[in-house]
Amino acid sequence: MSELLIEARGLDTFYGASHILRGVDFSVARGETVGLMGRNGMGKTTLLKTLMGLVQPRAGSVRIAGRDMTSRPPYEVAQLGVAYVPEGRGIFGNLSVAENLKMAARAGTRGQRDWNYERVLETFPRLKERLSHGGQQLSGGEQQMLTIGRALLTNPDVLILDEATEGLAPLVAREIWRICSLIKGSGISSVIVDKNWRHVTQVTGRNVILVKGEVAYAGSSEELRSQPKLLDQYLGV
């Protein structure tokens, strides 16, 4: 069994009186790419925020790299090698592209510096053309590239990508999927949230589908693709 970098057990998370996550188990092993899917409002982002310490669960546990990090602050989770690309991207609009990237650069948990400034610019040539532009001057696709590039500069063990291609033009979305494959090939574990199950399952080895805050399906990409009725039931519009 590969080393588990993220291991959540029995998570119950609420927003006020609303019970969002109900007994959710979720794990990510070293080198694994996991898809997290489900219709809107099913608890995907809440699960990610609970893993990151942005939302505290009322029950259950979160272990990061073998350490109990339940309800610990987000910066401590990040220090253990988890990088989070949130929905909405969260770039600094008043900083240039170069500044957004350079401020994030650091060695990873094992001292690794596989991803440096030059490698990120090689991977995202569009950013290289816009280094002096402010974050707010970028298109949605460029902002997404910047956020992913910034996350990679922390040399994470796990990259969590929420709504990977939401609202992006098809050509730009294709570029993001290329980057996801590249990240997988580099050995970084990742969690990918996106509505396009076809693209998700091309990159991931395993997938989890949430329905009303519960795990309705967990299995391999190959297995999921072979079940059109299940896909329609849980992910169909």
C-alpha cells in the first residue's frame, strides 16, 4: 500500500444548521491522481475546505502525511505539502504575474525544488509573455494558469484543483488538462474537481462521486467509464 498523504475518515461538516458532509471517507496516496465529482451543491468544495482546515468538521478526522491535522489552520496543512487551487483562483490582482509567482517559490517537504520559476514559465508560455501584467489584467484562463503555476512553485506533494476548467474557453480548458497530465507525470499527487467526467477520468486513476454529502461511488476510472447508467444518475445534467 502506498503512503497515504491525505486520509480523511468519517467527516461530518456543517454550515450553521445545514449538514453538508455526512460520514465522508477520502484518501490520496503518494503519486495518485484522484477525481472528485458530483453535481453542484453536493459537498465537493466543502470536503476540500475541510481537508485544508478552512472549515472545521464536527466529527471525523483528517490526517496529512500521517499526522492528525483535524481542524488545524490552513497554513499548517500547506506546510505539510498540500497546495490548494481554490474555485475563484485567489490570485493577487495588485501584484504582477512575476510577483505572484516569485512570492510562492520554496522547497517542498523533502527539500525538493523540482518546480522553479523557469520551469513554470516553460510550462505556461502564455504567462511568460505577461510577466509585467497585473493579476487583474489577465483573462480567466491565464489566471487559472497563474494559480496552478504558483501552487507548483511550493513544490507540493499534493495539488488540489477545485473546478479545474470552470468557465474557460474550450481551447484554454484543453491546455489546463494538458497541465494536469504533466503534473501527474511529474509524480505529484493531485485531486481534481471538474464537471467534465470524460476529461477527469482520462487523467485520474481513481474517482469519488459525492451525492448530498455522502460518497455514492468510489472506484477506478476504467470502471466508472464502463457504467453509463451510473454516470447519468450521479453526473448527468
